[in-house]
Amino acid sequence: MKFVMLTLAMVLAVSSTFAFAPAQEDKMVAIVLMMDDGDDQQIVATIYTSLMAAEKVAKVLDIEMISEDEVNDDVFVFSLKSEEQRKLTMKLFDEEGYKTAAHRVLQVEDGNNYNALNVQSLEDGTYKFVIEDETGASKTKTIVINKDKK
């Protein structure tokens, strides 16, 4: 009987490079599934259930973000609604999530905060927009830059 083993691991290593950022410990979440040669549908259902359980462990940033999914000019405008004042890091990655297209630290006040990011130098394509706080909680949104559609 063949066994399929799937290991999902997420390592969050936060190294503090700023004097004001609190030191954090490394955290790891791992899920190991062992299944026999059962029905493919059962395998997919088991993987899905395990992924959902792992997602509950991840920290989700409790902030509301409002923006268009597609940018048709040189400026990406977005709004962040927060219940408290905080410092956030904003990053914009290419479609694969490897190359950083933008990186900025934002000071967010209680209430609505309107921001704009100049995307004139970026090529058309799909980007991952990530906002993260000092604790590692984050919110991700996919945006499409399509300036040719003006």
C-alpha cells in the first residue's frame, strides 16, 4: 500500500532591525497528513480541511482595506480603516511574490486613512499588495495594473 505524505510548514522569523520594534520569537506551524491510496476526492477534502485549520493559526490584520482591484492610471489609491493608531508596513510584490516593487512604512490613525502609491514605473501585470503590523499580522490583496486600458 502506497502512502502519500504532505507536509505543510510555515516559518515566521521576524528579526528586529529597528530599535522601536519589539523582539519576537520564531513560530512554526506544521501539518503532516498520511493517507493511503484512497479516493482522490477524499484526499483533496482532507488537504482542504488541514489547510483551513492552518489558516486559523495565521494572524489576520484587523483593518479594513478599500481599493479598486484594477489600476488604470499611474496612481494606486487605497483606504485603510483602523480602530486604533498603529504603524504598518506596506509592500507590493510581483505576481510570483518574489520581487519587491514597493516598500513603505505607513502611520495609520484611528478612522479612515487615505493613501496613494505611484505605480507609473511599474509594468502592467498582477501584483500582491501586503500590509503588515509589528506583530506579523497581515492582510493581502491582489491588484492588476493595466495602464493601457485608460
